[in-house]
Amino acid sequence: MKLHSALLLGGCSLLLSSMAVSAAECPIPTIDFILVEGDEQKAAVEAEIVSQLAAAGIKVNTRALSKEDFNAAEKAGEFHLSFSETWGAPYDPHAYAKGWVAGDEGHFQALTNLEAPNTKESLFADIEAVLTEQDTDAAQEGWTNIFQIVHDNAVMIPMWGKRNPAVVNTARLAGYRPGYQQFDYPVWDLTVVEGDKTVTIAPGAQSGLFQSIGRLEPNEFFSNNWVYEGLTAYGANGKVEPALASSWTEAPIEDGGAEYVFTMREGVTFHDGAAWDCSVAKLNFDHVLAGGLRGGDWHGWYGLMDQIDTWECNEDGQLVVTTKDSYYPFLQELSFIRPLRMLSPQAFVGGAESDPYTANSCHAGWGTVTADGFDDVICAGTTAISGTGPFKFESRESLTLDDGETTVDTEVVFSSFADYWGGMPDIETLKVVRYESSEDVKEALLNGSLDLVWGSGVLSPDDLTAIEIEGGDLEVYQSDDIQNAILLVNSLKAPTNDINVRKAIAAALDRRKLIDDNLGGLYQPVENIFPRDSPFGDVDINPPYEYDLDLAKELAQCEEETADEPVDGTEDTIGGIDWRDHGHDEEEHEEDDHEKEMEGIDIEESEPTEESEPTENRIPAVQLPTI
């Protein structure tokens, strides 16, 4: 019988008979799973993941952290598992992948220990290259290769597609349509069909349940999107639409870059009465793109900051922007909710003559911003909340929690902007209300004191299902999948620096059961990092991650064999299991056995053996970025 003489099962080897290793018992992998404290939904999913991994022989230590400590742990690589999610349209895949390169989240660490011939550096080079690829077919090939590398290394395990739910009191409101990106809640399209035109909303925020719009800018995405606008907007089916620029032209330039000429929309005013024109656009560009703010720890988390070369107003009052390369996501990235949204010139410290280096509009708490290769920038903040959007900020009521440090907004009031260029919204007053819990939100919906819930993290999936079943005036809406939830697996830190441990985790996860048990069955498992309808995302990455507890147990038994080098230097001999070929390449291994028989090597069947020592980290410690 022809046997797979060099196939490893989780590093416990079916070795050539001439090789001997210790049969000592393999250690049980123990890993840290970090999550943000207070997120009950993710805590429930995490608890079941812990149970599923335990069935495969992997022990999990759960660490519930504050948001600040969670971010610090991810950035320092002090974790094995954590929840993540793509940013959705219009950020996927380009800006999200560019964020891996920026190094301010856990992905930078998770990608440290890729299997040869790939490295973190080569993957980042591939990302930079594809962002400037103008041929669509070549760009698709480049992105598909990036997706496959990440998939083969099991560092970002796709879990389920995430939607933006909404619950609308249809006795009060009509005209719902889903937003086109995360935190895009187009309340300006709603009409009031009964009662007064003051509407209460509990929005999904970065914190899940709404806590605060943040600092004066404001900083929270959904409110930023109501108040401020950019040159372009992200529309249906990924179409980039005119916003504060009514039109634009694009032309290549000699050095390989491109020139964009934006015509300013006429008849636009800011909430404080200031006029919109090219000088204001340039002022905003001056501040956002000043010096060190273009660094990776600040605004340089996406490619636009690297690509913009020059910007100036021409004699016709148009904004002329040049890029260093022909950068295909340029117009799309101008539609992001921040940072290039337009602030009134009267809200800058120093007004229209504000100095972007000595009195920048960046948050004053940032102090002096520095980045290698850039001039320092002193952050002075802003003097008012004033944009051109359909709603303007009116007031906020805040309180300090019992910890004596955390300040939250109990209620924030916005009013419709009568002079909005797109037409005054029908809702006259919009009140954002903070609730202590999802149960309180549900009770307010049922008693009629709350008109609208919009966004994820506000109500549990079970509550959404119950409201949908009960019917009545409350209507539940779901957007299409706009982003994918991901389990981040850190290849920097042992034992998940071992490829087989990461593959064991992937094989141990019954994602369908996780969704049915904890997410109300509302979502579907996904196979790629990015949603299918994201640019270049509609591809099959093989083989798909499938629940296979037996395989997970085999992979988790030992870390990868290192006592002997592979016979031919390839992973599918003595170095471990080839993720793509495991159990599917009988003919190739039979040919390999035949060659060995011709060389006089005996092929014998042997039982799996276990290593006496765990694999050590295969790379030296790296210098991690700091803020």
C-alpha cells in the first residue's frame, strides 16, 4: 500500500522510519481572547466559541477589557483572539487593507508570522501595488491573491455578514431607505405622517448603544454624517455621486499621477451662514493634510493621505487636486464620513486665515502631532459645530458617570437646516437619546416614547426577531450585508504563531451554530474577509473554512514539527499540513512515495508521534508602533 510518508497531523508526524522523535505528550494550547467589556452580544458569541475550542482541546482565557485597554492590547499584540469587522462600503477592501499597513490596530500584529514564501512585508507591498493598478482585470487578480494569502494563513477568519437593522414606528414615520455605509442613517429622507415633527432616535454608535457624540467636532460617525458633507457622496450600488462638488473631471498627468478638477456646488451655505466656495475647500484640505497628520497614526490610515500631492484653486474657482499615482479609489475615499468633510471657515481657530500648522482644527487633546518626515502640527480644535449637512447641532445634555471620569450625553438635539441645498428635511427636531440598556430601548419603542432605532448594537437579535413577529406599528428593516465580522488570530504571539494552531481554531468553529444560538439566525456565514458586493470581493476563496472537529483535534494536538527540516523544503512534507492540499492530493503523494521507493527508502505506516517541546516563536521580537 502506498502511504503519505511525510504527512503531518497537527505536527505529530507520520515520519520516515529512519527518523525518530520523542513521543512525549503534546501540551494543550492555551490562548487569550480579548473583548470589549459590556458588549453582551459579543460576550455570548465568545462564550460559545470558548466551548467549541475546548471541544478541540484548546483552552481559552477570556479577558474583558475597557475600550481603551482593548485597543492598547491589540496594538501591542497582547492577544491571541479578538473580534474585528471590516469597515464596509465605501472602505472595503482598499481602506481596510491599507489600515493593516498603518499599524494602529491588531491586524498589523496578526499578520506578522505568515508562511513562506509570503511575509508581512511582501503582503503590504502587494496591497500598495494593487491600489495604483488601473487595469481592472489585473486589480482583480491582485486582490484575489491578497485574499488567498490571508485565508491560507488563517489569521482573519470570516464569521458572518453584518447588516444595519432599523426599527421604525410606521404610525409616525414613512420613507425609510437603508444607508449605503456603516453609520449612514439617512433620517433626512423620512417624513412624519402623524404627530409633531420632533422625532426621537436611538442610533447605533461606535460604542454600540449610544453614549456620546464625542468632542466638539463632533467625533461620532452618524452625527458627523448629518452635519458635515464632502466633495463626493457614496451612493447606491457603490456609485460615487456629486455632493459639495457638483461635477469633476479627471485627466492623467505626465509623471503617472492624475489631475482632478472639481467644480464647487453653487448656492450652498454653512449652518452659521458662511458661504461655500473653493477657498473653504482648500482651507479644509490645508488642515486635514498638514504635516504630521498624514502619518499612519493619524489620518494616514487610508491611501488618500499618501496619494494627494497638490491642491489649489484656479482662476475659475475650481479646486484642482493632483495625485502622485493613478489611484483608483480616489473619488470613493473622498466620500468617507471623516476626515475630509467640510467645516465652516468661521469654526476654525483664526477663521478663514487659520494657520494649519500652529492652530490646526485637529482635536486639541492631541497636542502637537509629529510623524517621521513631516513638519509638526499644533492642534487647536474648532470653535463651533458647523457644516453644510441637512441637520445642524443645537444642544447636548451630559452627565458624569459614577466612576467620576466618564462623561456621556443623555440627549443631543439637532434641527433641520432650512437652507439645505438638498431640500429641508421634514423632521424639524431630531433628538438622540441615550439608554442604559437594550431592554430600556425596547421598552421605549413599545410604549411609544421612542420613534426610531437605527444601526447595530442597539437591540439584540432576539429582540429584533420578537418585534418582527409581534408586528403592529413597529416595522423591522435590515440592510444588505455591508461588512463582515471577523475573528482575528494573532500570528505574532505563541501558540497562535503556529499555523496548525490557527487552522485548528478555524476548523473548530461551527459558525452556523454560533449565529443561530446568539444572533437570532439573522445572518449568514461568510467565506471571504470582505462582503461579496464590495469592489473585487465577489470571488471564491478555496478551500472554504468548514467545521471539522476531528481535524481541529488533530491539528491542536502538537505545534509544528521543528526538530527535522522538511525533506524537500516544502510545507506538505515534514513542515506541517498544507491547508489547501490536506486530504485532496493522493496522486501527488503516491508519486512522491514511488520516487522514494526507487531511491531505496522504505515506506512504512507509523502511528502519529507527539513532540516533547512546543514550537518557539519563529521570528525575533519586532518593534511595535506607538501612538
